[in-house]
Amino acid sequence: MFKKLTLAALTALGVSGALASGAHAAGGEAHVEDYAFSFEGPFGSYDQMQLQRGLKIFTEVCASCHGLKYVPIRDLGALGYNEDQLFAYAEQFDVFDQELNDGDGDFRPARPADNFPAVTSAAAPDLSMMAKARAGFHGPYGLGINQFFKGIGGAEYIASLMAGYHEAPECAPEDFPGYYNTVFTVGGYPEECKNEEGAHTVPGSWIAMPPPLAGDDVEFDDGHSASLHHEAADVAAFLMWTAEPKMNQRKEAGFIGVFFLLILSVLLYLVNKRIWAPIKRKH
Ligand code: HEC
């Protein structure tokens, strides 16, 4: 039974690994940098200050194109904002309310009970769950299980993507649509940059998103560095939080579970000894 289970698990891992490296190989050797996020590992938790900085970057830079339609604005209370601040923050967004205007609907300023708007105009994907959606595919060895072993997941991918813009390689025609990014692997790729076998000769691919961050895009009250690298990490951490706001609670619950199981194991061991004691003594 155990052998079968182990085999099944290994096969599943192997298949997902092969799938992941297949997707990976399709875009050349994209390199996702290993950022040291505070929420990695079994003891890691979110850094509230970092999430606040990430929210600021999202609001001032990304929100013009991207929505966060699954995230209620009131959830920002977890980042340390009080009710007045939440109302003030929500007001800057306009949401469509069907009940206004005698049922015809109209726009009104958002309230904390509303979700972030879903921006649909820029053909940009919703970012609510992006950090989770991109967790499995990328990593230094192209294995989906990198997140498990090395703590490299969607947040690393997003941060690396922000910093992954480079001058287009010479092989590409000048009018090739999009922006060259060494981390993005699923975008357009010019025929001219493939070799005779059709394999990619340069890493990454061409993404439709213009480079959103250049460094110094925002100003932090506490004087925290707004270099490209720091901004990329901060906004990626914030998007990790939107995708998994209850991560801290999940880890805590896990620890309580493990703690109880440990106590239970000790008790079972002692009970087992006592039950078998009269029988074993006979030999
Ligand atoms: C000018 C509009 C615009 C802005 C501003 C913008 N994006 Fe994008 N973003 C896009 C578009 C368009 C795409 C789809 C790109 C594609 O599929 O080629 C995209 C895609 C993405 C993706 C998905 C990449 C993938 O693997 O599919 C992420 C993550 C992302 N953006 C993050 C951000 C972050 C973080 C910011 C703010 C720092 C930001 N974007 C600002 C337009 C924008």
C-alpha cells in the first residue's frame, strides 16, 4: 500500500515537474530571482510596513491598468489602517451601483464594503490571485515544486517580472510588438530569434505591458528606498497578500494542529505500551 502511494506521489511530482519545465523551456532560460520575503518558510509572516508600501505602489502605478476585483477594500484593515483611513482610501475609486438612479445604476465613490474595481479597459489581467496563479511554473530549475523546496513562488515571479525588462536583443525586428522581458515566457516571440530547430535563442519573450516601474515611482513617508528592486519586492509582497490574505492565520492553525498531534502521539505510545504490557511480560 505504502509503496503504491509513494509511487503515485512520485509520478505526480514527475509529471508536474515535466509540465512545468516544458512551459519553462518554451521561453528560453528565464531567470526568476530568489527574493528573501518575510513571509517565506513555516515561520514567515507578512511585514505590515512592506504591504503598506506595496499598496501605495499598486494604487499609484498599477491600478490604472489592473483591477483587484476579488479583494474587498475593508480587508486593508489587516494592513493596519483604521476605519477613517479606509473610507478615505476607498473614495478615490468609482464603482458602479445598480441601485442608484431609480434602478438604472450610476457611478458613486467606493466604500470599504466594496471590492477594488475591476479594470477592464487596458486588456490587463486582474491581479487579485496572480501571485498564486504564477506560483507553480517558474523557478531556477523550472520545477513547480520550487516553491515548496526553495520558497520561490508567485511573489518572486512578479518581482522579477517588474525588473525583467531589457533592451530587445539584436535578432528581433525593431517593430516587433511588445516589450522584451527576460522573465515573461508566454508572450510573443519573433521567428528571427529562433534557431534552425525552432528553439529560442534568447531568454524570455515580449510582453504587452510597458515597464511599469523604473525606480522612484513613488515617495515613501518613512524615507524607505524606492529603487526598482525594492519597489518590485514591495508590490509583489502586496500581491501575495491579496492572493492569500489569511496566510499568517493558516500557518498558526497548522502549528496548533501539529502540536496537538504530537501530544496525541505521545499518549498513543503510552497507551500502546500499557495495553501490551501483560502480554509482552510473559515471554
Ligand atoms: C499601462 C498599463 C499597465 C500598467 C500601469 C501595469 N500593467 Fe501589468 N499588465 C498590463 C498588460 C496589458 C498585461 C498583459 C501582458 C501580456 O499578457 O502580454 C499585464 C500583465 C501583468 C502581469 C501578468 C504577467 C503574466 O505572467 O501573465 C502582472 C503580474 C502585472 N501585469 C503586474 C503589474 C504590476 C505589479 C504593475 C504596477 C507596478 C503593473 N502590472 C502595471 C498592463 C499594465
